[in-house]
Amino acid sequence: MGKFSLDKSKIKVLLLEGIHENAVHLFRENGYSDVECLNEAFSDNELEKRLQDTHIIGIRSRTELHKSLLSRTQKLFAIGCFSIGTNQVDIQDAKMLGIPVFNAPFSNTRSVAELVIAECIMLMRGIPEKNVLAHNKIWMKSLNNSVEIRGKNLGIIGYGHIGSQVSILAESIGMNIFYFDIEKKLSLGNSRPVARLDELLKISDTITIHVPSTEITRNMISKDQIALMKKGACLINASRGDVVDYKAVADGLRSKHLAGVAADVFPEEPVSNDKPFENDLQGFNNVILTPHIAGSTLEAQANIGLEVAEKLVRYSDTGSTIGAVNFVEIALHANSSKQRFLHIHKNVPGVLEELNHYFSSRGINISAEYLQTDPEIGYVIMETDSELGPSVLKDLKDVPYTIRVRILY
């Protein structure tokens, strides 16, 4: 590493919400000694204080990084979401501040899928209600509301990485699989797509939801959709808390239209284990409530810890943005024989010309140049044969439309 770059020992890494120790080990193995790993999430005020000297932050689902907070951080240059989703970060605003966001879109798919299958069996056998009665010294040995899942129809809303994994597991134990997705997807096994959500709701014995939180999906399951479901059907939500209207679900349970419900995600979730939790589904004996732990297995968290930390280290070390959810992608290996600069700017004509002129007018040879753009930003990596002092950073920051500049080595 060149003498003018920011030494790794001075790069502050902050990991919140009990991120797996694999992430800490990987950072330290790669020379990052200033790594703080905490179990809690913080309020905005406390988080803002901690971000003032943080270069890389890792979060899970409870920490929110919104525009007003990100805009007040001067040193932060990368965000890692140690989760599948990135809804907790204003990723567009992060991009315009020159901060790529990385996540782990595949690492806990199996964990979520296994819990969904388990809940499907438990609900269709009426186990939650019988369990509550047994704990209250009531012996309810009855076959009422207890059926095998073999031969039953499972409706999957959202046939992405998790939905398709659920499909494979469910088919292996004899279920008929139907799915609805707004994008055309390749069917796995004998699963069959349906053209409309209404159709899926009408034919399914159990509905399981695996979609992101968007304007389209918000409250996509509410009163009208529940009315379309079979009487005695079950509903499982292990996706996002705001895609289901739980007040309408509670009404469906009271009227006995729904035979059982499992929910792992909620519109409002406590920020820590010592805070109270309230939801409209509490108090129903035929409901399984879990505290957003569908993807929380030891195996999944270990995999996520490694995957996201690797992406963050690669970006910090080389400038590679492969796997970023909000950034143009450039894949590069380190090249210790050259000096490497990162320049992130608004995508307007003339910026690259200005950068090239800066180096050429000073007789500095650019040995390599890599550029990727999208409609909003340009990301250029330059390598030079000369070792330049830190004053070059100020000069490059003065180039019009510059968002962020770094010397890697």
C-alpha cells in the first residue's frame, strides 16, 4: 500500500445488530484492525455520532440509514446489509453520495424456505391451537382441521430465490405448486405459473409470500384478497411486514375464513429484544408469530457474514463494486505496481475529459482506465505510473460534478 493512501488500520469498520463473527475475522485477516462489533441497533442521534468516524458500516434489518442521516456523514464510503433485503437503506440517496450498498441475496434462502415448509405442515395439521390447549391442560385429540400437505395446493407469491427454493422443498414432499410473479420465471420441477394473483388465491390451500417491499406490494394481501382465498386456507408471510394488512388477516381469523396464519415479519418491529411487541394477530391460538427469524440460523448468518464482508473488503481494497445493489459494477484485482484512484461523479458530459486533462497536463501517464456509467453517475478507476501526493485528492475533488474521490494505494 502506497504511503499516501489511508492505512487499513485507520479505516473504521462498525458492525451492528450481532453480525456473525465470521465478518469480523474476515476483516481482520485482511488487515482491518479497527473493527467494532456490537449487538444493538442505535437511535438516529446515537448512530449519527458513531458514523462521524466510520468508513464502513454493516447492519441487519433494524438499523435504518436514510438520506438525512447519510448526508451528514463525511467518511462513510461503503454500506453492508447483512441480510437479503436492503429496504433499511435509502439506496438511491446512498448512490448519489458515492456510497455503494452490498447485501447477501442468496445466503439465507434455505433457512427461510425450511421454516415456511415447517409452518405449512404445522398450520395444516392444526398444531398451534392444539399446542396452546395442551399447555393449558386441555386434551384435544381430534382430527378436525388436520390434513396432510401431500396433494394439497401451495400458492407462492413471488418466485425468486426463496420462493423457488420453497417450491423445490414443497414438491419433494408431495404438494402441488402454483406461483404468481410479475416477471416471467423459469418453472422448477412441476411447478406451474398462474397469470393472475386472484387465480392463485382461489386455488391454493396455503399461500406463502416472498416479495420485496415496494409501492406495488404494499398491503397486496388485504380484505379483498383474503375473501378470494379458500375457506379454511392458511397464510404464511416471511417476506416483508408491510405486504400484508394484518388487521384484515385478523378479521379473516375471527370469521374462521382462515384456518391458520404464520407471520415472521411485521410493519412495526421492536428495535431490540427488551422493547415490547404488539400486533393485531396476537391472541389467536391458530397463529404462529416469530420475531423476524426466518433467515436466522447459524448456517445462514455465518454465510451472510462471509459474503457481505468479502464484498466490502474487495471494494475497499480494489474498488470492485461487483454485488452492489445501487452502483454500476466494475470488477478489478489489486495492482500493487500502480497507483489507483477512484472517482465517482454525476454522469454529465465532460467529466472524464476533465480528469484526463488533469493528469496529462501534468505529464502523468495513465496506465489504465476503467469506466462504467448509468443515467445518474459515472464511476471511473484510474491507474498511474507515478506515485502522487495527497494534494491530488483536493484537485480531483474540485473537478465539476465530482461526488467522491479516493486513493486506494
